[in-house]
Amino acid sequence: MKTPKDRVKHRIKILKGQLRGLEKMVDEDKYCIDILTLSLAIQRALKELNILILEDHLKGCVAEDIKKGKVNKVADELTGIFSISQK
């Protein structure tokens, strides 16, 4: 079983390949809808990557900080991330 870090790195490699493919499609003047479809797939993959990273953060860093009594720090971080995600 892969570690969370390995899973994140694997997904990043996939995204890099998708971005290279997107750039190639633009360079080759491919059909706009095909380019848009890949762009949307990349955006979805990024959202899924964010969920994976957040899940690891909650299970690791947040759990440890709560055990240490750093609830305000956790709340501020999560509120900040939520705020960024809503923009």
C-alpha cells in the first residue's frame, strides 16, 4: 500500500502528463471542445488531489495538534483554507 505522500506524488505525475498533453493540443490547434474537456478533467483531478492532501492533513497534522491542545490553530487553518476555496 502506498503512503499518502506516494499517492500525492503519483497524482502530480499524472497531472503533469495531462498538462503536457493539454499544451500539445493547443500547439496543434486541436478541436476547442477537446481541449476544454481535458482542461476540465485536469481541474477535477486537482480537486481530487486537494481532497487527498486535506484527508492526510486531517488524519495526521490536525489530529496531533488537537491532542496537543492547539484547537485554535486548527480552526484558523481550516477556516483559512475553506475561505480560499470559496473564492
